[in-house]
Amino acid sequence: MHVDSTDRIEPAVLTIQGLLTKIDRLHLPSASRRDLESILVRQVAKELDRLLPWQAGHGQGTAAIALQIGRAASLTDEELHQLKLASLLHDIGVLMLPPCLQTKREWVEPDSYVAIQNHPRLGATLLEPFSFLREATVMIAHHHERWDGSGYPYGLRGTSIPLGARILAVADAFEAIQVPAVYDRPVRDRIALRIIQVASGTQFDPSVVGLLAEIMSEPETIAVRDRPHR
């Protein structure tokens, strides 16, 4: 099942906007606010999973990896919170694309690629009105920028890309890499890490890739790649 009609997309976007508006109106102490925002944004992420079933669970998996990297990078509690929200919602801009581009198989078509490149910008535009997502929106806008400046949508380079977006880019790609399930989980993780390392210094920030490698070398690392492949 996939979203294949504009009359289903528009109500879906309106529903998500309504949920985000309710969250944005919360007035609570910081710790309580972060907890409640996380719970409610997870509900929004579940709605995204329902609408885009080919990527169901990807936001949750990306968030788990991104948070581990963020902790290793010594981000503050608020920065980690914004990174979590950005990870859960980073592909929300896909809902703003034409219906024919909302299925995974369409993304590999060359003629579709230029349109697909708009999804970070569209997602940021959708989320920009919500003050509680201010930093997360910046991360989402730039999570497809590349370290060497050849990314999209704005072609930012190096440290001009916000750190949260650089972390999100690595976590997003690592979680998305599909290694055949004939290998056990540690082997799949090592293969995925090696693929990320090959792109270090071109697609990805080398320091962030280094943090991911350190995390993957720790026995207590929480594995998130054992859910069913999309």
C-alpha cells in the first residue's frame, strides 16, 4: 500500500500539521516538555510510516543511531532532543512531492531525481512555523548536504553544514543500507560501516564517521538494524 492520490496526501499533511500545532502550544518546564514532545512526535512519525510504508521504521532507526553519535559528540540535552525530533521527521518532505514520487522504486529513475532533491527543503518549509522544531528544522533542511559541497538542496560544504545535519546524514545513510540478512547482525553492521567509511571526506564529515566507528566497536552498542528490512 502506498499513497497514490492527491486527495489522500492533502488530508494527511493537514492531520500532521494539526498534531504539530498542538505540540507547539504546550507550555511546560524544559524536561517535561522534551518528554512530551518526544512522545507526540513519535505519533507523527507513526503517521508517516503509515503513509510511506516502504520506509516504515526508518525514522526510529535513524534516531537511535543519531542519538548515539550525538552523545559521543557531547551534544547538550536540548541538542540531543532536537536531533531526535529531526531524525524522526527528516523525510516528512516526501509527503509534499507528487504522488508518483512517493514510492521507493520511483526514486532511482533519473528523471525523478531533481524533484526528489526538493524533499529536504519542502520538509523544512512544512515544519518552519513550529517553534519547538526550530533547530530540528535546520537539520532536516540540510541532511542531504555533502561534506565536499556536492549535496543538496543548497550545496553547503564542510563545517558550514550544521553539526546536527552532518550527524543526521550519517545516521540516515547507515540505517538505510540494506545488507542481506544471510549475515548476522554484527557482520551487517560492519559492512554498512565500511560503506559509510568509503564516503568519509566526500559525502560525510570524517569526524562524525569516526564517532560512528567508535560506537560500532563497543560491545554494548544498542543495535537497531535487526528490524525487518523495508
